[in-house]
Amino acid sequence: MTTPQPPGDRVPQYVYGVTRADAELPAEMTGLDDRPVSLVQNGGTCAAIVSDLPADRALGERADLVAHQRVLNALVEAGTVVLPFRFGAALADREAVEKELLAGNSDRLGQVLDQLEGRVELRLKATYVQDEVLGEIMSAEPEIAELSRRLREVPPDAADAVYYDRIRLGELIAQAMERRRDQDGQVLLDGAAPAAEAFARKTPAREEDVLDASFLVRADRRASFEEAVDKLGQEHGDRIRLRLIGPLPPYDFVPEA
């Protein structure tokens, strides 16, 4: 059975984030379930970005996540400073947004917006060209090269006899990749970071991932940052693939509190 929405302004609100009180939203912006997005203000310098919360189902569908990100991406693309909230933030109604979110936190929210004003988040992901790096490892590490050669000469019907040798080879290659990843990741970070105001380095998700880092970049220095990344690509492109993503909502530079 569908749960009816409360009357008037007593409609639960989904909160995408916070922006300036005088911000202008892109025309006809919609959020969850294509409901109109609006600002809730309380007379201060900040406003919450909200839409009516779907009342007939739980949140968490893929379409909800996409809508959440779409709203924040549209604001970033429009040049609107925004303090993004993680998916799932909701309050009882617009009055609760005013009193519970904005009234007691306007100074702190304003400080964070000041820190983000005129800046964008860009994410740099770097991945090894595996054949190239494996070739480097074989050339530089005789133990690995010799073990690999011996295993290649083992006939198929004797594969079980060298089972643990294959495991050992995999371990040695993984350790060699990790050593290179630490060194190469730092080289890339050192090359990109000077053109940014801050960075947040993430733990690589895969063995072939060299670097995954977000950078807070002043909008008027974005071209310089992109030039630095292009230079890194030219210097390392034969063995490392670089991908620059953004601008993105600045999640990595919002204080957890």
C-alpha cells in the first residue's frame, strides 16, 4: 500500500548538500524520482539543497544513487560552490532542515564553503601497462625470471608437481609490483601535487593500479594542473596509463564532522 505524503510543508526532505543562500539552481533541476530540487534557507548565509523524499519505498535503488550524483554534478558544472552530502541524508520536513541542519551549523558550513569556493576536485587514476611492467620485473629480478623460465618448461602433465612454485612466482611478482607501485605512485603524486592546494591519496584497489588520488585545485589554476598531468603522461605513458576525472563534487575535502 502506498503511504500518503504529509500535507503542506510536512513532507520529508532528501538533502543533497549545502550551498550559498544566494545560489541559483540550474533551471528545472530534478532529483530523486524526478522531483524538483529547491533550496531551503533560514535567513543565514547557507542553504540546503533538497527535494521531496519518496514516501512509498525505501531509498537505495541504483536510480537514487544516480539522481543524487546527477544533482551534485550539475551544480559543480554550473560553477556553484557546494558542500556535498553522502547519499542517504534526509530530514523530517523543510522546517527540520532549517532548524536541525542550518540554524545551529551555519557558521561551520559557511567556513567549509569558503574553503571550497573557487576550487574544483579532480581525480587522477594511474594504471600500469602490465606487459611493460612485467617485462621490467623479469629484466631486473633474476630470481623471478629464472623461476618463470623453469615453470614454462614444465610439461602439462607435471603441472601438479610445481603447484607451490607457481604460487611462489605469483607472490614474488606481486611483491615486485608493490615496490614499483610505491615508487611510481610517489613520482606521479610529486609531479601533480604542486599545482593543487591539497590532495587525498586512496589505497589502490587492484594490483595494477599505481595511483588513485583526488586533488583540490583552484579553478584559475586548473589549466596548470592539467598541464602537469599531461607532462606526466608524456614521461610515463609507455608503462603507465593516466586518467583525469572531473570536476567532481569535493567529497574528499569536506571534514567528516
